[in-house]
Amino acid sequence: VNTSWNHVPGSVSWNFGDPGNGASNTSDEENPSHTYSAPGIYTVTMFVSFPSTNMPGNCTVRLIQEVEVKLKGDFEVFPGCPGGETHFFDLSTYLPTTNITTWQWDFGDPQSGANNFSGAANPTHFYNEPGFYTASLTLIDESGCLSTVIKSVIIEEAPSVSFYAPSAACMNTPVQFISNVSGANGLTYEWDFGDPVSGAGNVSRAEDPYHTFSSAGNYLVTLTVTDIRDCQETYEQWIAVEINNLNGQIIIIGSDKICEGDSTVLWTNSFLEYKWSTGEITQEIIITEAGIYSVTLTDNFGCEFIPDPVVIDVVPLPDDEIRVIEYDEFGQPINYFYDNYSMCEGEDLFIEALGKFAKNSKHSPGFIALRSSIIDLILRCY
């Protein structure tokens, strides 16, 4: 406080001897205030000007005074979960000659009644609801000097936890569990599938794990999620596991050997879902290409069954040639004609098919040409 009188207005300037506060270390106000960054003994300097009595202008006076800052309040808070422990730690600093006699905590939680206050140095408080709170610490030493610090406390919601799994599953078939977690960060997952006979496989730390139950029955599956604050939330769900007694087969409607360009149909028993090796998902499929075909069948419990696969052969179309053969009187062939052939009416015509599809074909004596004709020889591909 400037107690000078008869000084030049606006001539006052201050240096608080606290360079750690940067620009706040100085002031041009008449009666300023300053918050010291740490306890200690500081040298405060004030400059003030007075009108000169024996020469033109003003006379500037420097006044120096030491200020003892005994203590500075500070604390750290580690927020907990709603309903859990939130820890407060006193980080205040003070001179070695200072003796703290009183800690006054106000947790900014009036709904907690008398528990909203504490006189401990490092107290614990339970915030029952998530939200923003304003906590304060007031320190008092034996001389009555006090320091107050105020900080915000954020209590975040506990993680919301559930998971999706089919209400009924099938033994010896992998079942996926999909977690549904929100409202928290830094999560860890702990699954217990209620299946101790599976050994180490009964637990998982994956976010969306798979588990295979080897026996039918009802299993209580538990998911526990822990967030970065060590807050935990647990969700449980019963899973019914059914016996897998499925059976079926792939039926060929047609033939397992078809000509190029033809088709055959594969059909199977009635199930909830079908997944063919071709990617199709219908009960029957049309096949036009050679290959090995299989299907995975699934019922409403998630049980799967894979019948024996079937093999379909596709035979290429024939491209054989036909020719006319002339024989001598001894029955020996003497001429072959491939495109056109002329003969007399009433004579025998001998024709022959060539190629792999004509392996059982013989020349056909006794065909009597009655008039000019175009002869078609039909060859089967199998």
C-alpha cells in the first residue's frame, strides 16, 4: 500500500522482487496486489515522484521493504469413480520456520453433508455422482497466516458395459462375443466364459473374443471392464449351448457329369443358413462348371454341419470329323472323302466318324443313297 502523500499522481511504480512471475513482477498501480509464486523473503521496491521545492521538475524516491511469504497452498487430486475414492494430497510449500496448524478442505459436494469437509492433510472423499466439483484447501499457520487454493474436480461416469452374444449357441462351434462399452477411456477387458473345463481358454482379455464350448449346457458369461481410473463395471449374461446333432447331404438333381454348356442342380436339406463354396446362400444352386462343391449348414442355434462334398465333371463338346470310305472288291479301303462325295443311286455308302468321341463308331455299310442328301452324324459328348 502506498502511504506517500503529496506525490505526483501516476508516478508510482513497483517491483515485487519475484522475477519468476514474469510480467506480473511489476506494476504501475497506486495500490497493487501480487501473488508470490513460492514462499520466501522478497525485496519489494517502490518508485514515487514528488514536486521539487528548489529546482524545476520532480524528485524521484526509491523505497525498499522486505516481505516474508510464509506459505503457498497447493494440492493434487486423483479423481475416482462415482461412489469411489477420490484422493487429495497437500502439495503446499512453506518456510522452514513455518508450522502449519490447520488444513481446511471443502470438497464442493454439499450433498455429502458433514463429509464435505475435512481437517486431514491428505484426505479422501467419495463423490456419489459424476459431474464437475470445486474443491478448496485453506492452510493456516501458528501465526494465523493463511493461504487458500481452489481447483476443479471432474468425476467422470463409470463405463457402461454390456455385450452381444446369441442367446443359444452350439457345442464345438466358435461363438463370438461383441463388447458394447461407452463412457470411459483406457479400457481393459476381462472375460470369464463360465467354462472352467476349457482351462486357460476360459478367460480372455480381447475386446471381442471367441470361445468354443465343448459340452452342452447353460453358461454364465461375465465381462468386467476397467478404465484408466481403475473404475470397474461388470455385465453378466447366460448362454445356452445346444448339442450338435446335425446331418444332411448334397443331392445332385441331374447328373454329376454334364456336357459343356449344360447345367445340373445341387440341393441340400432345409436349414436356417446355407453357405456354398461358390459363395451362394440358397438351398439349391445351379452348376455349369467342373469342380468340387461343398456347403456349410447352420441351424437356429448356430450349430454347423458340412456334408460330404460332391464332384461335378464337365465334358467338352465333340468336334470329330466324318468321312466317306470307298472299298475295293477285297474289302480294303482305297479312297477317303471328307467334304463332298458323289455316287450312283442305289449304291452303298460307307461313312465313318473320327476322333475320341467316335471310339465305338464303325463304318456303316448298307446305307442306300436314294437322292442327293446332306448327312448329319450326331455324336454324344459322353
